[in-house]
Amino acid sequence: MAHYSYPVDRHVLKDSNMDDGNENLQLLHRHCHDEKTFNDLVEIRKINGVAE
């Protein structure tokens, strides 16, 4: 039997003003998590005025 592991991710980033309870968590495939994390970092840089 194959063993799979899925990273736990937040729908809304922890630094936002949203409650960070279990309802904000989701399981993603590794490649989906990597893509979402990349996009989240791009958005954080835009918000903070950091050039890419």
C-alpha cells in the first residue's frame, strides 16, 4: 500500500486579520502547495512594496 503525505496549508495567510482556526486549513497535493505558496509570497511582496 502506498503512503501519501499532503501538506497542510492555510486558505488565508496567518498574518491577515482572519481567525486562524481549523476552518482555515486545507490539505493540498505537494505541487499544488508549492504553487500556492509561490503565489502567496508574490502577493506578500506586492503588499509590502518589495520588488520581485
